[in-house]
Amino acid sequence: MRYLILTDIHANLEGLTTCLIDARERGYDETLVLGDIVGYGPDPNAVIEVIRDLKPKAIVRGNHDKVALGMNQAEGFHAAARAAAHWMLESLTDQNREWLVALPMGPTIPLWDASDLSQINVHLRHTAERLKAAGCDFFVCPDNTAHIAFDAATEPYPLPGLHIADVVAQHAKADGRRRIALLGTRYTMQGPAYPAAFQRHGLEMRTPSLADQELINAVIFGELCQGVLTDASRDAYVAIIQKLKSEGCDAVALSCTEIPLLITPDVSPLPTLDSTRLLAHAAVDVALGAKSLPTWRGGPFS
């Protein structure tokens, strides 16, 4: 296996292009990107698009990437680096900014936008294979959106796993809930994973209006993934939950890892179902032998 390792590209399209020409002549199997995709150079959007097309096997954000996104301060940067970072912040397209913000999910964002669940499963199955090789007995994935792809898998995963939507539905049923409000990424709110899980357990489900879904999604990627918590966004989320309460919902599923950072039980108009914590508790129960190992290996849940 030959790896092409790219790092400190700093929005230098000419340098990246020259490097790739040479790498293709030499031959390589997989690409690893070790950060600082942007910063300094004049072509941040073009460079990001080239990196996205490479479909790296692994990719991380560097400190210049974080500063360019406004996630970190430019402390310690010299004047030119600070100026470049501020320019990057204004120059990135919304799509490329969202991709950088979402790393390590970033490489799969174009696949989600294209609904290419087959290739997303290739990405996820690779991780499951690594877990099996490390000696794991089962897997959990706190990424709610990923379960849309898991459910669409056409071949079994190498390990059995806990299904996050089913864990949430089981808990809601045990609590005596009847109609659940669902908050998450746009993909989760519009996807089939949660409706199917709630239906299996005899529960009704409601989602916010399309306008409210866009607001929720924008806050997740534009603020929460960057560690930004604002009262304005909290108030907006609370108002959305209140609307769903008026539609007869008796609990709200916080089905995105970051939402509980913003919406805590004391501010929510409805009792909360924190998918991440519920999955973690279920995983501990299985690991300690309090519950049996799961049997689901992707594909339709039964």
C-alpha cells in the first residue's frame, strides 16, 4: 500500500497541482490529508474542491483551517497569517466552509448531498473493519445521520452494532411517550431512519417545518460544530420545540450529538431524549453483560 500524504497546502493551488502530477506519475493507492488545507494562499476554494475530489482515506483540520473558520483565535500568528486567515473567512463558499467545519465527516458531505449511500457505506465499513481487527465485539456510532446509510447497507457489516434510533425509540416507549418531536441535521430530520424506528415501536413522530429545519441545520454546522453557543440560537430552538409541543408531542429527540450542548432539560419545553447519552448507556450495558450483544449488522433493522 502506497500513501500520498498531503499537509500544509495553505490554499496553494499551483503547488498542490504540481505535487499531484508527480504523485500520479509515481503511483499511489490512498491519500491522507494532515491539515492546513487553507491559509496564506490565494485559492482556498479551488484547493478544497481538489481535496474533496481526491476522496482522502483520512483527513484532519489544521490550526490555520480552524482560524480561517473562526473556530480558533489567531493568537501567535504573525500579521500576514492573521490577515490571510481573515480573508479566508470571507472568501470561502458556504459549501466549502460547511465541508471544513464538518471534518472528519467532511469527506462524506458531497456523498450525503448526492444521496450516495453506497459510497458512504464503503467509508463506514472501513472503520468497522478496523474495529473488528482491534478485537471489538460490537460497534456504536453516535452519528445519527450515519444510520440512514447503515439501514441501506446491502451486505452485512463485519461487526454487530447498536442502532441509535432504535435505542431512542425503546427508551421513549419505556417512558410512556406517544408522539416524539425530532431535531437533528437536515439529513436526519428528512431521512428514513427515525420514522422507521419509531414506527417499529408504535410511536408517532413530528418534524419541524422546512424553514425551521434549515435553521436547525445551519446552527448545527455553523455554530455548534465550531463550539459556538448563543442565546439567540437557544431561544430559536426552544421556540421550535414549543411549536412541536403544541402539535401534541410529549418528548423531543435531540438526535444530533451537538444539540444537547445548546438544549438542556431545564430549558426544553418538552422532556428530552438525548440520543448520544442513551446510546452510551446502552453500550455500557452491553459491554458489562447487563444486556446481550446486538445482532444487527446494517441493512433493514429487524
